[in-house]
Amino acid sequence: MVEKGRGISEDWLALWLGLFIFVLSLGVFVGADLLGFGIATSVWTDLSKALTPVSKAYAGLGGIGSLIATYLFLLVIMTIGAALLRAKVGRFIVGFTFVFWVAYICWIIGSWAHIALTTPGDMQKFGITWSLKLTPEAGFIVALVVGLIVGNFFPRLSGKITEAVRPEMYIKTAVVILGGFLGVVAAERLALATAVMFLGLCAIIVAYLIYWALVYLIARKWFKFSREWAAPLASGISICGVSAAIATGGAIRSRPIIPIMVSSLVVIFAVVELLILPFLAQSTLWKEPMVAGAWMGLAVKTDGAAVASGAVTDSLIRAKAMAMEGINYKEGWIMGAATTVKVFIDIFIGIWAFILAIIWTTKIEARPGQRIQAIEIWRRFPKFVIGYMITFIVILWVGIASAGSMGQIKTAMGEGNIFRVIFFQLTFFAIGVVSNFRKLWEEGIGKLAAVYLFCLFGFIIWIGLLISWIFFHGVKPPIVG
């Protein structure tokens, strides 16, 4: 965990940071609201109403006070982390301050209603007539673009903040917290249609076995990528985008630039899918609504974009079914199918990372006559995934064992999730800063995008549709009335 003279690794630090925030979020179970000061950013048309503390107990702070409190809290724990990393603490404080404020302003911009809203109902509610329909995850794209500008056109500035530009540490910390949030969703799904859950589980297992192998094979044989490139790319395209690419990179010990490049492509392509697939589903699958929902979960590669795609599809298909046949499907079931499938995909990230760690140590990098020891698998296994699995299992177990505590669980994980979103935001700004266009081109970003484009629109979307049809054909949401 700690090498002499070098300090703790980012992998271990991310695990402990994520677990620390997770434990603090559990304070609500003993009447201690320890993270309620966290800043929540809503979709807005009036900027003065965009920021609020996540807990009403801290309403007195106001939006700006909550934002400052969140910054100070993160500054303290991240500075302690920087010291454990043996980083230059003074430079880290300066750099983190810049990274935090720029990244969060990007999140606020991305939450503007004309950018973020996705459904006609939401636009009507806000009194607007147009939107780019990018979801609040547009904040990630804004941060990525701003980071690219800083990294490529302001080299002196990027050099001064380099101690705090640590995309891998930020994303790994976020993934640990994400486990608890997904535990809530999974626990809630247990109380819904068991058949839908079972079908979703079967569908994603098939998708893993087909998607990953095909993308890996195409990247290796047709585009001539090395294993170091092909594995994170296969995970990023076929499983769960950013989180899977980072976990896979850790498991096979790829260079940090590789999962970072894959992650930037994941977000961009997820937005493209969000703008296309729901409308395609409305025109072709309105008589098979649950197939359409599951398709969104299998095809769209970031959590927010997948759920948003499910929400848009839910709205579009219910409207068309009512107009064409007078059928009023109950709201939320189509989106629920997308969410259920996506949750199971996310759950398997840790298992997949473990499998890849074993394969790489025993088969890919094993030398003739050399016996790989179990300790090498442990060294290679991404430690932050352990934190992800801990937070997921704890919340899932509590949710199943004590259904009456679901309200407290949602409150706790809602507060923790605020910090997960912030770490994601920091990640994408940092990715932009470290992504030098010339170096990226030399590393093969153009060819990487070509693989992504070919695989995603060439077969992943259509295989996802086929799998969704096989498992969800004939399954219909409840009808209102």
C-alpha cells in the first residue's frame, strides 16, 4: 500500500477517500447529518435558485454558503490525501482550488435548462420551448472542453495546477461512492417486478460475453491495437464507459493515458446516442415498450445518459401509444427497465476487473516456466473496486434486511452521491487538462475514435436491440385505469 519514500498509491487513497465519505453519509442513521452541507445543483432558468444545500437541516447556509462549505471540506480531505501521496502540498492546494471552482462552474453551466432538459414535459414545466437535451451530464462535456482549452492553449497555467490534475484519483474515488448509490437502486428494484430484474440480469450477462469479446477482437485484429489499448477500449465501449475503462486499466496495469482517452470518448458518444436512440425507439418499438427501455440500458454507456435516454423513451413511447391506440402505460416502467439493466451492468464491473486481473497475470503476461503467485493478482487488482463492492453490498444488505429504513438509506446515499458527482466533474476537467491534442493524436486518438464509432454503431447498438427483444419481447408495463 505504501512504498518507502513514495507514500500511498492513488488506488489505495481513492478507496479510503471514498469509504470515508460513505461512512460520513451513514451518520443519518444515528441522527448525525454530517454531509448535509453538500452543494446540490438543480436544473435552472433562474441562476439564484440553482444552488441549495442537499439537506434542509443546512438551509441556513444558502446556496453560496453550501458551495463554499463543500469546497473547504474537499480541500481539507484532499490536501491530507496529497500529503499521503508525497505530493507538494502547497502547490496542490493552489491547483485544487483552481480545479474545483472551474469544474463546478462548468457543472452549473451544464445544468442550465436550455442545455440539460430532455423531455417535453420538463421543458413545459420550466416554461421553455427549446433545449439541447443533453441532460445535466452536459456539465461533464463543458468541463472536458474547458480542460482541453487550458491544457492545450495555456501551458503555463496547466503547469501550475499539475499537482491537483489527477483524473484517475478523482474517478476512482467517485466509483467507490457510486457503489452505495447503486445499492439503493438495486434494493428498490427488488421490490419491483422480479421478472424484469431476472430478464435484465440475463440480458447483461449475454451482452458482456458478446460485446467485450467482439470489441477486443476488432481492436486487435482489424485496427492493430496492442492488448494494453484493446482491453480498456473493449470495457469502455461494451460495459459501462468511464468506470469500466478505469477499472480495466488498473487490472492490466495500462498506462494512465489509455483509460483517460477512452473515458473522454465515452461521454461524447453517450450524448450522441442520447440524441438519436430514444426517437428511433419511438418510431420502431412503441408496441414493445419494455424492449425499448432495456435497449437504452444496454446501448448507452454512461449512467446518467442511459437513465435519461430511458426517461425520454418512456415519455415518447407513452405519448405515441396513447395517440395511436389509446393505451395509457403507467409512467416510469420503461425507464425502470433501462435503469435495471444499467444497474446490473455496473454491478459486474468489479467482477470483470477481477477476472481480467487473473487472465493478465496467468495467461497474457506469464513467462514460460514462471509460476504466477496469487499475490501478483492481488497487486494488480484495482483496490478502489473493493471499496465499490463494499459500499454496494452494505447498502443492498441494509435495504433488503430493513425495508423500513429505505427513507434513511436514500437520504444517506443522496448526500454521498452529491460528492460522487463532484468527483466525476473534477475528473472530466482534469482529463481535458492532461489531454494534449498533439500527444493524443500521436497516441492514436483518431484511430481510437474510429474503433469506437465502428463498434458502437456497427454492432453494439443492434446486438443490444436483439438481446432486449429476446428477453423483453411481450413484456408490457401496467396500464393506468
